[in-house]
Amino acid sequence: DSGVTQTPKHLITATGQRVTLRCSPRSGDLSVYWYQQSLDQGLQFLIQYYNGEERAKGNILERFSAQQFPDLHSELNLSSLELGDSALYFCASSVTRESNSPLHFGNGTRLTVT
Amino acid sequence: GNSVTQMEGPVTLSEEAFLTINCTYTATGYPSLFWYVQYPGEGLQLLLKATKADDKGSNKGFEATYRKETTSFHLEKGSVQVSDSAVYFCALSDGGATNKLIFGTGTLLAVQP
């Protein structure tokens, strides 16, 4: 058990809808990362937060947004969903934002857009 | 930009065989290098890491050496077990003010009894 909790585990929704994915980092970890894993794109970095502030942005679409709350949990909001957004979304956390600080991953949320 | 290239899978081996999964990288500066493993239905777990040239990361019988001259970080294990069946990801951390990881495409390892 990595200590990172993601909810829900599975989500099935229709095109055009909006969903929110939730992540609770490991106790004591200040940095949260979101990744998208799909068969054709592999693991893609979306966004990173550190202690409530956005630190880095990757291949995140404008339809997607995220935030990290004062209690350090994070939410990823996906709107105007398209079939191509179907993927496994992982949250990870680390103690610091330094480059050799290992990431601890949750078990992911599997999103299916129909 | 920074990138990671892994050998294509799947890799199918018999139990107790020797494993090598190749990984090369392109990066500016001196990234940290990682191997993560993903078992079915689970998230990624850190397997080992190396933070500077010539460092050897090791864990659970797996090893990888940070080779700056060949920009490689190949994963090896002397004798694989059925329980090692999983997807293995090579990754680099691009440093700077973030800890963003850039992953390779992953290599599926299937070990047969």
C-alpha cells in the first residue's frame, strides 16, 4: 500500500459530461502529481502541485483543471468529456519537489467515456 | 526535450532466466533515473533509482547502473520468478524546480513457470 488514496476506482460517464477525480496524498507528502495512462499515449504527466501551488504543467488540456486544497488533497476536474479521454488517471505524491524524491502512486481511477 | 526510450515488449522468459530490459534517455543536465514496476490492477511502485553517473540502484534482486557515456539505465535481474511478471517503466526526473517524471512506454514482462 503506497498510502496514496484515489477515488473513485471506476467512473463511467457520457460524452460532454464533467467528472471530478480525488486524491489524498501520503501522510506528510506536500507534492501531488497527476498522470494520464492510455494505450496509445502511455504515461503522460498532466500537472503538479506543491503545498497548494501549481508547480509544473504538462500535456494537460484546457478542458482539464486541478487544484490542491489546504489539507493537501487534490482534485482533477475533467469537463466536456470526449471518447478519447477514456484512460487510467493516476495521482502520485512525494515529500518534496526535489528531483530525486521518489513518487508514490495511487491505484488510479479508470475513466470510461461512452 | 527530455525523453526516455525503452525496449518494446512483451518479454517472455522462463523462470530463473536472466532479464535485461534496455532503457536509454535524452536529457540536458544530470537527471535522476528510476525504474518503476506496475503489477496488474495497481499503481506504479518505485523499484530502484540512481541519482548520478555510475550509481547503481538495486532492489529485490534487480539492478541498474546509470551510464552517462551511453545515456543508458538498463534493468537486469539474474534469475526471474513468476511473481516478477509486471510492466516495467524507466523514467527520468527532469530536475529543476519540479520533480516531474518522464516515463518510457513500459515493457511487459511475462515469466512462465
